[in-house]
Amino acid sequence: MKLIWEKGQSGRRGYIPSPTDTPEVSLEQLLGLEYRKEPLDLPEVSELDVIRHYTNLAHQNYAVDSNFYPLGSCTMKYSPKVNEDIARVEQFQNTHPLCEEGILGSIEIMYKTQELLAKISGMAAVSLQPLAGAHGELTGLMLIKAYQKDHNQLRDEIIVPDSAHGTNPASAAMCGFKVVEVKSKGGLLDPEALKKVVSNKTAAIMLTNPNTLGLFEKDILEIGQIVHASGGLLYYDGANLNALLGKVRPGDMGFDVMHFNLHKTFSTPHGGGGPGSGPVGVSEKIAPYLPLPIAVKTATGFALENDKTKRPKSIGKVATFYGSFGVILKAFSYMINLGKEGLTNASEMAVLNANYLKALLSEVMEVPYSEGTLHEFVATASGLDLSALEIAKALLDYGYHAPTIYFPLIVSEALMIEPTETESPQTLDEFAEVIKEILEKVNYHKEAPHFMPVKRIDEVKAARHPILTRAQLQMSK
Ligand SMILES: *Cc1c(COP(=O)(O)O)cnc(C)c1O
């Protein structure tokens, strides 16, 4: 696809305003400015050129609203539009956070969202401030650090399993911790291996449960005992709560600190760079350290507690104002719309769909850690005639988003598939048929994709050296 500059023609105009009898004013004279000597390098295009350009760009976007999006670990489920409607209600949209009286209703919703998340997770208190999952991890680790410092404990190691999401070690390093990896056994964390790395330097272990293989860490209580006995804490990566709503709670598993990804499980689409929200939940003893302000219930209603003298241990602010309110609103609407039964049902359907699709794909692909699949599973292309990358690229030609590939690292040629609860059995049947067809036409798909605007791109180079301006484009040619 051409850049908009390449479509331009010298002298072409989109819109020519009608002549006016208002006298012309020179800004140069009026404001004492100097006009630029060269005209600005803008594309010269008609209105139709612009409309087509952006419409075609928009059509190249892929979204859950276009088709199946089985991107493992990302929970690309359909977010009901009613929650978008609620977030767009004028009375919510047109408030300003500095107008404290005008946002009392919003504060009440924040308080109730904190309470609902606490109830779902079994944690004692919740802060809605962090703006993404990784930001929640960083905040949670800052809380752990503050708590341990306050108790004169100098602990500088964070243990992460080899199946961990990449943000876990990254957040730990960002927070100034050393990362210690622990190997899994049979896809699960091995308490014996854990015992070998736990010490009085262990600040915490970061775990997601179900883990990135979609398996429940059945030894979680023993793992908790081992870490707690050494004086360390348990951090729960709750990005993927989609498997356990209404079933088990991180608080009951013994976790001290956790984050949620509202933009995965709770009705905000994930990806595309839109706002996210990564609230943190904590046990009773960590609650005094939570960021301020925090929504509280008062004798007369609801308020934002922001008084550092009342909460001297608070780590302070981690985001401007109070977090992503629009996302919080959608999560609140989603939770009260579904209720406990609906949320439980969503998790059950997510697990059913993952197991259904796993069964279909197991006919043609191996799923190494297949016992006890919850919301997602990891298949391998190892031993097949196409690599995980080639299968992923071929899927694009069939109109599907590719699964997560080459993650988690403990499965070679990994294809990590999370269908989510919002997909019908027909969609899953069709997807499985397409995978089978791809695996039958090996030679053709080695060259895939055939129908995408770009073929195989150097993804690292695209991220490190993006070409975003005309000048960069000219330099690259
Ligand atoms: C998505 C995800 C994260 C990070 O969330 P972001 O909002 O993308 O920062 C962390 N852990 C797991 C397991 C995830 O799936």
C-alpha cells in the first residue's frame, strides 16, 4: 500500500473554502512571528484520496470484531457492546477528575469495582490505579519492596518459573530485583526445584495459575508454604483470570499481592494500543502500602482518600488521577451484568472451548502438556512439515489471527491457543479444519502469506527502526 505522500499530486486540494470578506490578518505582524520559509511538507490530496487511504488502512486492521483471534495468553474475547455503551454515557464521559463533587458517582463505582475485584480474587484490598498488566506487576513489586523495607528485610531476589510471561522478569528487573529462574517439571513448577533456589534473599515468587501452558499449579499450597517459610511473599500474575472466575481465588491459594488485567478478562479488548487497566490486589498486611488516592466508603457516602498523614505507608501515586476510568467502568458493568453465576459460566465455557479445540487439533498436532488443560493449550509444530511460524503465516491468508507462537519457551515450535468463551463451536470447527488443510498443503504454505499486504517482515527491525516519516522513508530507499 502506498503512503499518503506517494498518492499526492502537486496542486491537488481536498477542500477549498469559499471566498470571504473578512480582512486578512498577518500573524507575522500580529504576534511578531516569522513565517517558515519553505512550505510545510504535507501530502497534496483530494478528500476522496484521504477517505480511501484511511478506509483501506482501517480494513487492514484485524480485531476480535472481524474474526477469530486465538492469541494465547492475551484473552482476545468478545467484549459485549453494552459495556461500551455504558462507558460512553455522557454523565461519565463529561466529568473531570478535578471536579470532585461532580464525580461522586464515579467514585462510588470505583469503590464498588475495588470491592468486586477483592471478592473475586479473595484479596483484602484493591487499587485501581495501574494502567496495564505490566504496570500492575511493577506496582505490586513496589508494594512488596515497601513492605519488606518497612520490616527491615533486605531481600533482592524474585523467583520466576521458566514458563513465566516475559513481563514478570522484566518488571522484577525494572523494580531493581535480581531474577532467579526456576525450572518446571512436566509443565508444572517443581517444589523440589523451588526449595533449591529459595533463600533469605527471596523477596517473592511470581506465578500465574493456571500457568502459561493453561495448567493449574496443583502444588500451589506447598509452593506457598516453601516461600512463606523463607520469609518471602507470593505474587500472583492475574492477567489470565479467565479460567477461574467463581472457581478458585488467588487469596485462598495463599497469594499476598496480585494484579488483574481488566483489558483481558473484564470486557475491554486487549491490544491495539488502547487504554488498559491493571489493578493490584493485596492481603491485609500489604494494604497500608497501596497507592493513593484510593476510593473509600465514608459515613455519608464515598470519597477518594488522599491523605498521606492517614496512610503514611502508602507508596504514593503510580498514575495520573485514578487510573483508566473508562476501562474500570466497563469492568464494573460487565461484572454486575453477569453476576457470580454469569462470571462462573464464562470461565467454564472458556475451559470447555479450549478443551474442545485441543481435542480437534490433537488429531494433527502434538500437545505436549495436555493433561488438565484449562483456558488455553500449547500445541507444537515440532516434527511437522511446517514450522510454527509457517502455520501462523498461513492462517493469516485464511482470515484468522495467528495464535501466540514460540511462547512459552519450554515448548519448542509452540503454538499457544486460547479460544475464549465467546466463540461458537462452529467457529472452532472451521478453525480446526483450516489448520488441517494448511498441514496438507505444505509446499504452498511454506511461502505464506500469499494475500497479505506484506509478506515475511523483519519484526525486530520493524520495532527497532520504524519508518514513520517521509524523511525516514526517503533515507531508507
Ligand atoms: C498480558 C499478560 C501480562 C501483561 O499485561 P499487559 O497489560 O500487556 O502489560 C502479564 N502476564 C500475563 C500472563 C499476561 O498474559
